[in-house]
Amino acid sequence: MSPAGTAVMSTATALREKIENRTAVIGIVGLGYVGLPLAKAILDGGFPVLGFDIDQRKIDALKVGRAYIEHLGPEFFKGLAGNGKFEATANPEQLAKADAILLCVPTPLGPHREPDLTYVLESTKMVAKVLRKGQMVVLESTTYPGTTRDEMLPILEASGLRSGEDFFLAYSPEREDPGSPGRSAGQIPKLVGGVDATSGDLAEALYTSVVAKVHRVASAEVAESAKLLENIYRAVNIALVNEMKTVLTTMGIDVWEVIDAAATKPFGFQAFYPGPGLGGHCIPIDPFYLTWKARAVNQPTRFIELAGEVNTAMPHWVVDRCMRALNEDRKSLRGAKVLVMGIAYKKNIDDPRESPAAEIIELLLDSGAEVSYHDPHLPVFPPMRKHRLELRSVALDEKTLEGSDLVLIVTDHDAVDYAKLGRHARLIVDTRNAMARVSEIKGRLVKS
């Protein structure tokens, strides 16, 4: 073996040994909905963890065990604060101590629905400043194929170090499902793909030590593409049932009953459910990462783009249903008091990212409605990427319900007393089939 080959082997072998004996320090950049559960899984695997975030408020909260993500629970944060192997910092120079650095940063869309890699690129530049021999860098953020190799690799190699020789680079997409029991970071299988074989080997070794199952793929590009396929699959099927909903509703047929009936087939069908529009950090965004990349290689993505059109039209459909429902009561949407139930993008969490509730509320306000909302998980409407609404959650009492011309269910949190809605709301527009759990409804129910 050549001296260069021996050096590569010794660098890789040294990192592998640290991983195998659990002495490798694992740095996590981004201590949010993805980074924190991953930190817990890695700590549970026996590794020391160095968490980094540019938000000093998060660092301060972590040091005293104060929760800032509701669904993780206070014990989660107390456990991190009391774990001697966990350190949180806002000082990027501290990342030099890490043997592996995992990037868990946002990948939003730009104003024209183009990929915004600002967080990925800035984080990569930050890591490049402290990069040393023997370190591994792994991107976990959802992105288009080629990001790890074409965008990150040149930045890291500008340090003078060579990938696959001096440092190692891989991609392993996050698969978080916030608020869903039995789906912690340590329980969800991990995809791993390296920009070279040695990088893939080392990333596989790390994740095998902390999660239940690892699926190794041939390259970072395969892993990047697989992550997009996972979420595009959901987006397309949700668009299908949303379109079915608009057709069947016009025909007077209950789409929810239709889906339940179809789901009795034990093969060839998976149930997806309609809603008021897509929300969250993945499904409304990820398809556009692929369509943008497809245009760069002159390939059309008509099917995916059509699904996007259907899903983005749903908030307008919901508001139109509200207007029609009020018209049947000889009332106008202008001046109507509308109570929106739930502003989180999915039930039982405090995450409003890309929630369709924001657009629905703005459309209602633009139509002249008086809008209030109730969400047991979000007492204040937080600033969002495209929306600024000065609203606070109102109490869900008899006076509020009886004083509302229309109650619109956007998010079906389990903590809501739907029986109370059934007893006191005059008119309910239900986009989640939440009222199916209520035996007695005194007012009028409109499924949407």
C-alpha cells in the first residue's frame, strides 16, 4: 500500500475506532425539531454530544432544562440538562472538538419557490473554518440531489483538506415525525450515503451505533433522492384525495366514508386523508426542490407540479366552503365571526411551520370576516416565514362558541373538547372529520 493509502486508512481507522468505543464527540448543528431528538438518540447510544445553535435563547434554555418544543415534553429537556455528556453552545469554534458534525438546518423555499440553501451553505462555511483531519460531516437536511457533493464538498475542500482522505462527507436525511408515538429518532430507520465509499462506511458505522436500523445506499445522491421521493409520494397522494374530496363533496358523497371503505382492501391501497392544505417543514416544500432540479436538467415534472397546484388551492376551497355555508344561513362572510380551531400544521404539536391555517386566516380577513382562533398548543400566533398575524388563542367556552357565526376546524388536536363544539356551535365547517367522534351535534355540520 502507498504511503498516501496508509494515511487514509489510518485517518479513517482512527475515526472508526472512536465511533466503535463511543468516544467520538458528535456535534449537532441546529437544535430544533430535528437536531434535538437526534441528540437524544446519540446520547442514548453512549456518545458525548456537542449541540450548536446560533439562537442563544435555545442554548440558555438547554442549560437549565427549560422546554421550548412542547411535544418533546419537559422531562426531555431536563434530561439533556442533567446529562454530563451533553453540552450546548452558540460558539462555532467549539465545533472543532467534534469528531462528527451533523447539520440539521432548515431548507426552505425562496420567494419564487426555488430552493433556499442559505442555512446549509452558511453552516458548511462555518464548519469549514474549524475543519480538521479526521472529522466527518453529515448533512441531514432535505435537499435536491447533488447538494452534498456539488455544493458542500467544494466549500469544505477549500480548507485544503481532501474528502475521503483527510475528512469524510455523507448524507443521511432526517425522518422526524413530530408528536407521533413510537417514532423517536432512535426507532426510525436511517438512510446513509457517502460522497465516497470510506465516508459512507464511517457514516454507516456511526448511525448503526444509535438507531435501530441503517440502510446503506450507493451514494449521497441516492439518499437525497430517496428522501424527496418519500415526501413527494405523500404530497401526490394527498393531492389525489383532496381532488376526490372536491368532486365527491359536490356530488353529496362523504369522502371520509369512501376512504374508509377503500381501506378495507388488504392490498394495493394505502389510505391518505384530505385536509385544508399542506403544512410542515417537508411535504409543502420538498417537491419543489425536485422540480427545480429537474428544470436544470431539462426534464418536466408535470405530475408533481399538478399535485402541488391541487394542494396549494385547498385553503381557497376551504374559505369558499365557509362562504357557502354562511350563505345557507343567510349570512355573509364579510362581518361574520369565525373561530378557527387549530393553527399547528398537524395535531397534538406546537409547530406552525407552513401551516395552511395562516393562509386560511388571511383569506378570511381579506374577505372581511372577524377571525379568532383557539389552539391549546399555541397560545400566541408566532411570526412565520410569510405571515405576521397579531392574534392570541381565545378560551374555548360557551360564550365564545355561541358568539361565533362559524367554527372552522383546521387542526384536529386531541386536547379539544369536540363534544362542547357539538353542543354550542351554531355552524361547524370540519376539514379533518374531527366531529365524527361526537355523538350529538345541535348545530349544522359541513364537512370540507
